[in-house]
Amino acid sequence: MKIDFDGEQQFLYRISCTTCVARGRTPWSTHRSGGDNGFMAAMDRWTFHLVEKHPGEDAPCLAFLAEAQQRLHERREQAPG
């Protein structure tokens, strides 16, 4: 995980996978800006990546999988149409 600042000087959370690639040769990654919500969104996406692409891996964030799934469910329910 890497934390930078975006153009508006907000935190920018970057998490990359050292194994997976996306769009050709680019490493899989997630980028989310913002305060605590950005951090949680980035960690949720990383947790889902681990479960889907690296089943059986042991990572501390997987203890929060149920909460991440609940947040995703709530976001989908609030999405229009």
C-alpha cells in the first residue's frame, strides 16, 4: 500500500498486487482518494481481490471480509436503477 496526495491535496490510497496483471502488463491495483471512506474503499477492493484471485491466502484484512461484503451490498442497494 502506498499513500500519496491527489491534485486537491487529499490522501490517495494505492494498493497493488505483485502477482496479478491487468490491461496487458500493468500490475493490478486500486486507487481511491479521500479520507477514511477512500481508505475503506481501497481496502475492501483489495480484500475482494484476495478472495477472488488468491483463495487460501492468509491476510489480516480478510478478518473484515463480512463487513466489506456488507458495505458493497449497501452501495449496490443505494445505486440508481
